[in-house]
Amino acid sequence: MATADNNGKKKIDAKWWLAAANGSQKFVGQIVTPVILGGLAGWWLDKKFNSAPWLFASLVFLGFVISIVSLLKKIKKP
């Protein structure tokens, strides 16, 4: 959005995109964080128990399910 100041010059209002950037950051973080944490925990547990790739794959899938359920709860909120 552009507005004119007192001298007639166009001044660009850069605050309009902050809400969109903040919302997308929360959205992406809500999906990526549980998946990455599940992957790291699964990788560590697979190394510890020599069960590769089962715990890794299971915890990544669990992280994905948690992120989807969390997003659906946020969508249903009024």
C-alpha cells in the first residue's frame, strides 16, 4: 500500500504484510516442528536400540498426525 506524505512523495506502508508473515510462520512451524522433533527422536532411538528405520518412521508419522490434528483444532475454533 502506498500513501502520499506532506511533500507529495509516495510512502510505502510496509506493515500490511506483517500479519500475513506472522500467520504463515505459525502455520509452517505448527506443521514442521512436530515432524522434525519426531524425526530427531526417532533417529536417536533407532541408533540406541538398533531398530532402524522403524522408530524414525513411526515418530515422523506421529509428528505429522499431531500437526494435522492441531491444525484441524485451530480451523474449527470460532
